Amino acid sequence: MAAPAKKRDIPGNLHEERDDEEDRDSSVCEDDGDEQGMEIQVDFEGRNPQDPDYHGIKILLQQLFLKAHIDLGGLTDLIISQNYVGSVVKQSSDMEESDDDDDDVNDVFGITTVINVSDRQNLPCIQQLRDLLKQLASEHATDAANAMIKNVLENDASQLGLLINERFVNIPAQIAVPLLENLVSEVKRANNKNMPFNFSYYILICKLYKWEDSKKIGRKARNKNKNADNEPAILWSNREEEIFAEEATVSFEFSVEKDSDTGLSGMWTETDDEMVPYRRVLLFEASKLQSIIDKIKSQLS
């Protein structure tokens, strides 16, 4: 049985200015009726995952893994069973009390946790994760990156953690800082109790989008990402993950255009057909996680 829910502190009044053309990481939820541009302020809090969060967590995993051959139900069960590590993002309690539908699966707005993919390889979902990472690296990574990822996966002495940092698109990047800081503290406490969270490396699967024609993108993305070589402009679904990418030891990416369902990711505009969804896989040293969080805090605060 899961332990009673514990709340994690998340700063209130998360809000950032919305670009007139498009800004995917708004801190507000948009109404899906005639008033599409209407903004609704929402207060969030982090809690340890509980059994009622099952469907909400699974939906978030689906938008990350799409059609990959992974038992997402088993992975969700694992996340809930280790609820002493990780957080789900929920509406604050006072807002929930006024909600008419407490069973809505969308009441889970985000999940931040870590899964040990070097441990419990007898679980189908863990073995499937390992097989997926090997397959993707073999097909899309450079020889050097493929060799390093394969070595980390096969060397059980170097424990590898899959960092899951997933949320719906309307949740702002600033929320990642307290969630990640809580995760670091929880991992340390788990290590002190001799639990299998002593990682040498983390692997993170990021969602991003590219445009071949930079004229189609909003001003913020265009100004930040356009370069002299006319490379495709990039929009990170979770803005803080661009900072993770800067600190990665190795990385590779691949298109998921044929597998993607943008309806899982939020509300988009008429320029959807210009965006090509990708996944970028990052491998980085566990010792860098705190410095990455500090960098996120300084750049996105």
C-alpha cells in the first residue's frame, strides 16, 4: 500500500509573459472553446505518486514514448511503488475542492522521477526500456555515442537512471526547479537507506520540435534558435531540457513524426503541419545534476 501523500513545495504565482504569436510554455491553461486565448491562473503543488494517479501518469508516459514497445502500465506501477522518490504535479488542494470531477485523469499535470534501468531487469518494463535504448542508440547515435551508451547499459557497476521529466505543455519551465531539487534530496535519502539509487549516469529523453522554414515560427523561438547555417529552428517542449542538452556527455536524436499525436501534448495552432516532432536522448554524469539544476534556476528564474 502506498504511503500517505506528502506535498512538495512549489512556488506559487508561476507566470510568464505570453508571446503574441506563440509561446508553448505558458503558465496558464487555455480555454478550448470560443475564447481560445483566455488565460486561467492555476496553482500547483508536488506530491508523491499515489495509486489514484495511475492513469494520469500513464498518459504522460504515453506522450513521451508514443508507440514504443514498452509496458507503460508496468512502468507506472513501478513509479508508484517507489513513491519515496519522485513527484507528480497536481492542482493545489483548495482548487481541487472546487472541482466537480476529482476523477479526471488530467489532474496529474506532470511527473518528475527516476527509474533504475540497471536494477530489477527481471521486470518486463525495465528490460523493454533497456532494449529500446540499445535499439535507438544503434540506429541513430554516432559510433562513439552508441558504444558509450551500450557500455553503461551493460556495466551494472555503473548504475544508470532514466530521468523522467514530463508534464503538459501549459506548465511553465520554472516548475522544474523545485521538482528536480526535491528529487535530488529524495535520491540522497534513498541512498542513505541502501536503496538502489546510487547512479553514475542519468539518461533523459527530451521532446522537441523543428521547423524547416524558420519563417513559420514565433518570434521567441526564431530569435533564439536561428543560426547562420540555416539549420532548422528548434522548440523544446520542456525549455529546461535545452540546458540538460548543453551538459550531456553524449546525445542523439530522431524524428517521431510517424508516431506522434500532438493532441497528447497540448493545444497547438494552425502551423502544426510545419512542426516535425523529435526525441533527443541525453546521457550525462549523475554528478552534474545539481549544477544543471543551478544553471536552470539562474537562466529561467
